[in-house]
Amino acid sequence: MGNRLSKIYTRTGDDGTTGLGDGSRTQKDSLRVEAYGTVDELNSAIGVLIAVLDLDDEKLAGLKSMLLDIQHDLFDLGGELCIPGTSMIGSDKIERLEQELDELNADLPALKDFILPGGSMAAAQAHLARTIGRRAERRVISLARQEAVNEAAIRYLNRLSDLLFVLARTTARASGVGEILWDHERKR
């Protein structure tokens, strides 16, 4: 572990800049800061998802461990984005997500309709995390157009959003509430 913060405020950001992991400074609204800030927001949303999961439900037993691994990956990804030129996300982490995605999706019925975000509290939170994940992916893509970014980071965020969608379906069904389908023929 590097330096410990003995004081939380430093006043160095009062001019609208922030320090990157390599010691350089950049504007707080730069594409890089926006990208790792959105990854941090996604990590926080997954923390809320863990908090609302019914971990006593045997159908959801392995989800906490899986989500904690993802939180660690996202912390690594944030560090990667904060230190230009660093790569911490590799194909092994993407392959792990794909395997978990396939395992969760295997027990779900084929998708024939669009699903509205909601259902149980955990399903709603998984949908919220999914949408934040998609935004994080867009922010990293925007950054990649301007600066070098580990291509695996974009693929990781893409798979993670897919996994969170399947997780929302899984938790909605496990709760007994079920999925809320979009009624495209409803009266308007």
C-alpha cells in the first residue's frame, strides 16, 4: 500500500484540478476523470446491490462473492484509468465475466419482450448499476478517442453491463416478484 492519507482535504483541488496516479494534474472535468469517476459510481451502485440482495436465498448464494470480485476489478479499472499507461484489466477478467454470465443466463427463459427496470429492490438496483455501467463504457470510449486506453477495459465494461442485466432478471425471478415486461400495446 502506498501513502496513507492523514488529512482528507488537501486544498490542491481548489483550482479545479486533480492529481492523477502518475503525479500529473488534470482538470476535474477531463475525459479521464469523468471515466474513472463513472467507474467509481458504478462500483458504489454495485455496493448498494450487494447490500439489498437477499443472501439467505439459496438461488442467490454465490452472487455476493461474484459481485465483490467485480468491485475489486472496478477498483483496479479505476486505478488503471487514473494512471495513464497502466493496464490491470486483462482478458482473464473478461473471460470470468463471460463464464458467470453464461451460468446465470442458462437458468433463465428466452427473452421475448423488453423488460422494464424494476421488480424487486435487488433487480431494480441491478438495472441501475447496468445503466451506470453503460455510461462508464461510453466515457471510457470517449477517452479512448483522445488518449491511449487499455482496449480490455471497454470490453470488460461491456460484458459487465450484460452480466448486470442477467443478474437483474435472476434476482427478479428469485424474489417471486418476477420481471416487469414492457407493454407496447398499452393505452397511451
